[in-house]
Amino acid sequence: MTTFETPLMRLVARPPIVMSHGSGSWLVDESGRRYLDFVQGWAVNALGHAPAELRAALSEQSGRLLTPSPAFFNRPALELSRLLAQDLQLDQVFFANSGAEANDGALKLARRWAQRHRPGAFKVITTHNGFHGRTLATMAASGKPGWDLVAPPNLPGFVKVDYGDIAALEASIDEETCAVMLEPIQGEAGVIVPPSHYLRDVRRLATEHGVLLIADEIQTGCARTGRLLCCQHDDVRADIVTLGKGLGGGVALGAILATNAAAAFQPGDHGSTFGGNPLATACGLAVWNTIRAPEFLETVAARGRYLRAGLEHLLQRHPHLLQSVRGAGLLWAVELRRPQAVAIQEQCLADGLLINAPRDHVLRLMPQLRVSEAEIDEMLERLGQVLNRAERETRS
Ligand SMILES: *Cc1c(COP(=O)(O)O)cnc(C)c1O
């Protein structure tokens, strides 16, 4: 594969393709090749590529006001914060520009809360293989193998436990603990769905021990799993929730939501130059107004069931290659028997299908939330052909 000469830092192995434009589930490169996109900017384009709702919001808002500075209110931020608080049953909202910025702020908020309500506490319990972002604090919070070696010394104050292990979590809470932070489904780890009672047990423990629960819903929130938040499936309300990815539908937007009891920031404690600017929040509003409709959420759940059935069918047809499928809503993973994920991803790319390989053994699918059944069929057909070839090669 040839590569480009470019001053862009080489931080991911990019194929020598320049993406040009897109529509819905389809992405087109500069040579005119079309790709069926089941990655969607890593679960970012909730409504697909170049959706009409976002084009309207962008052109309307860009002709009106880009930013009045965070020292003034703007109408889209007021309106979006009102809807988020109402729909998610949380009281206060802070807008950021990315998931990592939202999580970094959430960690800071938890420490600030502890100063007043749990003096001496500063430690946050997080999970092995969890993913919370790439700032120094969110890297320290993450449990991605090897990340502790990237830029030491690492920010202290993080205690890691196995995801899904409620006894380990309980054992690690002490008087210095201020919060537990986790994803309701671990996304980057390979769509790891916890045991059924886990989230409720974590909620109960956090309440019993008087520490905060921070739910990182950056990947699982915004209707990805068929509810506005993944935690809603279990009737769990976290004290602090972070959103990103799908919230802006392709435009950079993140958010911290908190209960009044947890929202301990005082004026001057936190802020962001671009955070909550009306261009980004107008886009968030266009996305949120679309996804909050009950019919929209029902359709995501139905398409998720359709995708699941199709993946289970593939599993039956390729028992030597595939081990299991798991996920919720429109966030799915296929566990492979061998570390072939990158090879399969590259084969799919060559066949005009974009899927993601977050781990050696795992393929991940995160289509736009309005993906059609016909597009799911087309994805299954293309992936099936790649698997057929891989099977023949493995046998010969
Ligand atoms: C993507 C992701 C982040 C980081 O978001 P960025 O916008 O890349 O900073 C944090 N947490 C989870 C669960 C994510 O999936």
C-alpha cells in the first residue's frame, strides 16, 4: 500500500484514500469510489453523512451568530441544555468540544464535589480496558493496555478494577474515593456488555458509600443503544453523565450533565472558549430533536434487532472464523476466533465496506442510526463474501 507524504502526524495507519463527501450511509472518496459506512466517524454521525437537519442548522446558524463568547447566553445552548436536562432527568449542563474534554471536566467536577462533601477524597475508580479519552487525565482514567507507558508520570488518583466485577469494585472503595467512572458498555474495548445487574449494583454501591457515579455515555448515549442513554435500560441514573460523539452528529460537541447535588463547580472553576458555542449547539439541537422522538428510538431498536439477527446468521455460517456476537441497539461487535480483525477490515475496505477493528479479535459495527434494512443486508452480504474468502484461505 502506498502512503502519502504529508506533515500530518502519523498517529493511525491511514490508507492512501482521501474522503470527499457522503450521504446517509455512504461515503465517497476523491476518485469517486463509494463505501458503505458502518463506522460513521466512530459512531459520530448519528444521522449519517450530510443529513438535511444538520445542513439546515449549520447554514441557518452560521449566517446568524458563530459565537458571542462564553460570557453571554446564546439561544441554541439554552434550548439544548433545557432538553437534555429534561429528557435525561439531570439538572445542570456544561458544553465541551469533545468527549475527552467532557470527561476531563467530569473528573475535575468529582474532585471539586469531594472537597465540599467528602474531604480528603480524590481517587476515582475506573475499569481495566475502559476508554475515556486522550488528555493526560482521561488517559490515566482509561484502562487501555500500554497507555501508562505513553507519557509518564501518569496523573495519580485512579484505581482500576475489572469491568463487571462488583466485588472488586466494592473492595476498592475507601475514604479517599470520590467517584466511580465507567462506560455502561465498554466501546473501544470491543463492545463489552456487562452482566445484567452490574450497573444497578454499581449505582447502589456508589450511593451506599457516598461516592459519585460518573457514566461515560460518549459512545453509548444519544440513542446508540435504542434509548437516549444506555443506563436508562437499567433505570440507572448516574450523578454525572458525559456525552460526545453522536451529540453533534458530526460537529464537535460534548457535554457534562450533573445532578444539582453533584454540580459543585463555582464560578471560575471551569470553562471553555468554544464550549457551548451556538454553531455547535444548534447542530446538537437538530440531532437531539430528531433522536428524542419515541418513533425514532423504536426504529433504532428494531434495526438493532435486525442487525443482530443478521450477525447471528453469519455466526452460524462461519463457526470456524467467528466466535460470538454482542452489543445493543446499533452498537455491535463480532468476536473472531483468531486475531484477523485488521485483515478482515482491510478486505472489507477493498470491497467498499467500512467496518472497524478495535482489537485484534474484534470487528465493530456502528452504523448511522437511520441505517435501512437494505443497507444492513448489503453490509452482511459484503462482509459474508470477505468471510467466505478468509475461510477458503484458512483451509488451503
Ligand atoms: C470516543 C470516546 C471518548 C473520547 O472522545 P473524544 O471526542 O475522542 O475525545 C471517551 N469515552 C468514550 C466511551 C468514547 O467512546
